[in-house]
Amino acid sequence: MQAELEQIETEALTELKVVNDLRELESLRIKYFGRKGQLTTVMRGMRKLSKEERPIVGKLANEVRTNITAAFDRVTETLNQRAREQQLAAEAVDITLPGRRPRIGKKHPITQTFDRIQEIFRGMGFQVAEGPEIEHEYYNFDALNTPAEHPARDLHDTFYIANELVLRTHTSPVQVRVMEKQKPPVRIIVPGKVYRLDYDISHTPMFHQVEGLLVDHQVTFSELKGVLYSFARQMFGEMTRVRFRPGFFPFTEPSAEIDISCTVCGGKGCRTCSRTGWLEILGAGSVHPNVFRYVNYDPEQITGFAFGMGVDRIAMLRFGITDLRLIFENDMRFAQQF
Ligand code: DAH
């Protein structure tokens, strides 16, 4: 039995030297320490030994077990260490790789156009006001002297989103909201998004406008002309000519549609201006007395003018963009060009 124990020890220690991984180690553990393992079997056999033999063999058996166990622990530690190193090597990050360059954004041409328009009007003493895109019919229509049966209220143009609530079809309702809260003088512009049920090559359901309103004692139509001339020349260049044509809007009387000389051909006539030499960019007029009545201004005391322009059209002219749809695709290759 002693010889057997010694042999087990020698064998076990030899085998442990060539173990490659934790799985092999586990089968060795079973081979020696398992329920039917070699060492277990020998230890169990000790019951049959005589009283004299038992302590001697027992001592040896314990030594053998301690030695083998210690060897197992060393190998386990080595294998674990190796596994950790492999994992670290596999998960290593190459810190010498160059980083990803952050992509620098560009202001969208619409934003740039808004910025420029605001800059020009700030220079003429206007302040910037804003209002909600979900608007009450009252502000979008009624208080702008646009009664219920007016064609502009037709479902073909307006997104109704709930009873008496619409997506604003223009920035004009902000005129009313501001005048309700503020006594004259009022001198504001209103940049913003507006919505109409319209979709083709030159119309999108959402587009952008800038509204203007100047109200005070004794404001005249010639001041409107002066402001718009100045705007057109700053926006499109000193050579720009401006033309007023009679127009109609419910909330202004008289009303005008305002053209600038074509920015592409300078007025000679080309495709952009449909050979007319002129481009329509604005609606404007003297504020209708009824609008003043809605906000409790006295139309006998107070006069003013208002105007509204389409920003998308102006951006297209300014940057030579020929397809309106490009403006809304948010393609960086497009935005990067301006
Ligand atoms: N709100 C008009 C539109 O969307 C534009 C407009 C015309 C605004 C005349 C005005 C104005 O303030 O006086 O077509």
C-alpha cells in the first residue's frame, strides 16, 4: 500500500506538469480525488489495515494528499494566470490608432438666411418675436380679419388638428399676439415655420416665413417702402430694384405684392424669373383697421404696416439652389456647400 501511494504521488506530479488547460486539470482531479479516484480508493482501503500499520500508512497518505493538492493549486494558479493574460491580450485596445475626426457641421442655408434677415431688421430697430406653431383659428384667421367663409380657411390649405386648432398657415398671427400684450409702438419681425396642405416641386407642407410689423402714431406707407427698399438692397445687393404691385390680403388695406429685380439676370429676363425680370418675394400693406380693433388699438390714432416673406424662396435665390426639395433632405453634402 505504501508503494502504491508513492506511485500515485509520482504519477500525479508527472501528469500535472503537462496539463494544458483547466479542463484537463479537472479530469485529473477526478482521476485522483473523485469518488472512485485513485487516492480516494486507497484511503478507503485503509480500514482493512491492522492497528499498527494504520498510523504509518495514514501519515504517508496525508503527506501524499498534501503534496498532490499543493501541486494542483500551483497548476490552477498558473492556468488562471495564463487565461487572464490571454483575455487581456484579446481585449487590448491599440492606443496608437488615430482617433476619429469629429465632423464639423454647417449652418443650414435656411438658418443662414434667417440670421441675415434678422441682422438686417435689427439694424433698423426691429425686435424678434415668436409664437406657437399650433395656433388657434382665432389668431390665424379671425383676428386677422379673415372671416369663417374666407377661401384661405378652406380645408385645401389648412391643417386642422383639432376643433378650432390649426397648424399656423402663416406667421401673421404673431402680429395679433404681440399687439394684445404691448401698446404701440411695436416694431417686430417674426421668423418661423408655417404649414399648408400643399406638396409639389415648388411647395412643401412646412416652409418658413418672416413676418414684419411696425405700428405707431402716424406711420405711413412710404415708410413701408423705405424699410423694404433698404431690406432688399442689403439682402440682394445695391443694384436691386423693387416694384410694388397692388395685391389683396384681408389683414392689410391697401395691400401690395412686392417684387425685386431678378437676382439671376438682373432684370433682363431668364428662366428663374419666367422671363419677366422680376421675382415676387413679399406681401405687405397697411394694417387693416379691423385688426387694430381686435387688439383694442384705436384705428383713428394708430397706423402701421406689415409684411411677410417666404424664406425658402429667398434662400434659393441667395444661394442659387434650384430644387426646393434639397433644402429639406438634410444631406451633409448639400449643407456643406454654403
Ligand atoms: N401672411 C401672408 C401669407 O402668408 C403674407 C403677408 C402678406 C403677411 C401681407 C403680411 C402682409 O403681414 O401684410 O401669404
